[in-house]
Amino acid sequence: MRGTSSTEPQPKKFHVRIWLLCLFLVVAAVPALMYWYLLRTDYSPGFTKAGFEEVRIGEPMGAVLGRLKAPVNFAIISLRDDDSRYKPQYSDDVSSLSQWAGDESVMLILRYSKPRVQDGSYRAYEIWLTNGVVQEKRAFNWWD
């Protein structure tokens, strides 16, 4: 019978460690890759997450547009007490945004992201304004 010394390599333990490391990497990587694949997002030119975080409640729309540039699109929601309140209008014509900025009867939702594929899931970034002033900002996952 041969004895084994402590300096000889132990191939079985080494292989088990390699397999465990590979298993860990797969388990850690799969959710990250799924998250990246499922939330395929296009952002407006000039948008940065850091810039979005700097936006403050009460800030004027001009400051938001200066920091984040033009949104991908925007929604117009009536604040009047009629049926139009529940039928938001959407516009890709960012040049018309200024006409709504000071209108007290509407809320604007500036959207700085959109799904990369039509009707797909994405990471949404929105700034909500009334009377040209930031009321709320939202960052969330839109699952479709």
C-alpha cells in the first residue's frame, strides 16, 4: 500500500471545486443575462441615469431639458374633471412640448426611454410635470 503525502495534488477535490465554481457562475449569470435580455431599452439622446437622479421635485422643465435633453416622447393628461382625463394623448413631436409647459390644465409625462422591440419589456424613466414644474420622477421596470 502506498501512502499519500500532503504535497501530492488531489485531483478529485480539485475537480469538485472547479465544478462548484462553474455552477456558481452559471447560477449568478443566468438572472443577470435574463434581466439584460428581457429589459432591452433605448434611451433618448443625451439621457444619463446620473442626470436623471439629479432632477429634483419643483425644478422647472427648462432645467430638466437642459440636463437630460429632449425626451423620446411625452404624454399629455388632462387635469379637468371630464372624460378626457382618462384618455391621455401621446406625442413624439418633441418640438410641440413647449406649448404645453405652462398649461395648468394638463400634466406632462416626459418619457426618456422606450422598449427596443415593439411591445417589449424595458426600463422606464419618466418625469411628471404640471404647470412646467417637476412633480414626480419615476424609474421602474415595465414588463410586457
